[in-house]
Amino acid sequence: SLLVTTCVGSYLLFKSRKAKGAPYFLMMLFLVFLWTGGTLLETVSASLSVKLFWVQVQYITFCYLPVVLLALSLSVTGHSRWISRQRLAGISLLPTLFMGLVWTNPLHGLVRSNEYLVMENAFPVIHKTYGPVFYLLVAYAYALMIAALLIFMEAGLRRKGITRKQLGFVLA
């Protein structure tokens, strides 16, 4: 996954950076790279504190991937007029507040609590109890992803021929 995102990102950066939606797709690839790299480093880490650090790095992707996906969907479907710095800042406000709560979680436990390691297969895995703020982020992230999906679907239904068939194939 790290290799694929690096190759696709490099190609996009050097060959197709002016394509419609390219900046958002590149941001998405960077976040996927960060998520995959963070997961790898979390998996191979032995101590709870190091694993928790890499989990917190991964929360960056959990928070901002839905925002970037929504911007990408608007950009490539002809709705780029809806993208502005103010709107992106607005939909990024909750994820940014959430990131603050992630990094201060030891003080309040609103994101997760009761963290401990359990040996599963060859690597120790973190077990935890999720807090209310975690579920708020999940709900918000799903709302943004559903909005992006609906935008993609609407754009696919507007088109004729192969694009509509591709949409039907993806949804099937």
C-alpha cells in the first residue's frame, strides 16, 4: 500500500498535477500514505506508549480524509464553485477540534480509555474503550463520505453511456 500510494502520488505530482481534482487526490494519497505508514509503525512497535503515538498520527487521516474526499468529489464533478477556503475551513473545524482532543486525551479520556496491550498473533495489539468524542467523529466522517458518494452518484447519473455503466458497476 505504501509503495502503490508513493508511485501513484509521484506520477500525479510530476505528470498530471494540472488535472481536475489533482490537488485533492494528491492530498488524499498523502493521507493514505500517512495512515498506512502509521499502521505499519504501530504494528511493529512493542510498547503501549509508542503504539499510542502512532495511533494518534493515524487520527490525522481519520479526521481529514472525509474532508478531502468531499472536496475531491466537488472538484471532479463540476461543483468546484462550492469549494472555497471558508467552506473548507468550516467543514474542517470539527476534525481540527477533534485532533486537539486526541492529543490531549490523557487529560480527559473523551476519545478513548482503558488502553492496554494484548498479544494477538505475533504482535501486541491495543485494546481500548472508545469515548463519546470518538463516536462524534465517526458520525461526522460518515456524513461527509455519504455526501461525497451522493455527489459522485449524481454526477454519474447525469452522464450517458460508459460513465453511467461504470457507476452502476461500482455500486453493484
